[in-house]
Amino acid sequence: MIEVYIDGASAGDPGLSGAGIFIKGNGILEHISIPLGQMDNHSAEFMACKMALEICIDKQYTVVSFRSDSQAVVHAIEKEYVRNSEYKFLLQEIIHLSKALDLFFIKWIPSKQNRVADELARKAIRQN
């Protein structure tokens, strides 16, 4: 099983944003920072998840366990529902992508357990 730690960060709300993705498992260790341009923090969190799923599909990682410190993202994916219409399209894309995998889990973790992904997201902000 591949473990995927994700985080989105914004310098301002909205502001310059970035996605951090840390992938490990089965001899794999990847650190990915993706600049996202201007967006709010929740959008950055959802984008980090979407991009991580795209990476997993592209690399043919079919059994994955995602971890995020964003309760909003984790709850939205678990319930397949988000109240704020601004994030509905991103959630729909995430759900669609997750169905391309053989097994997909997402779990909330405390921020202190997500430090690597957080550092990668902050690095991505600086790369904008």
C-alpha cells in the first residue's frame, strides 16, 4: 500500500498557494511541491488531493491511503458532499479520480503528523 500525505497552503486567504504531496511505501519516497497561483486555503487543500490522485493514477499506484490534516477535505470526501458550492466541482473530480483506483482510503491526521507535506506546500508557495 502507498501512503500519500497531502497539504494545501495559502499565503493569505486568498493568496499565493501551493500543494505539498509526500508519497511513501513499497520502496517509494517522493517529495512533490506544486505552485497553485492565487486561491483560498480550502481550494488549495482540495487541489492538493486532486493532484495527488492524478499522480497516483499516472504512476499506476492502485492501492493508496491518503492522509490530510484538513478536516473539511476528509469529511467532504467521506460523505461525498460539500456544503460550499465553490468546492463542489473539485470534490466531484476527486471522487471520480478515486474510483479509478483499486482501493482508496483517506484519513484525517493532526498537523504535527503532516509536517513533510506542509513544508512541501510552503515551498510551492515560494515557487509561484
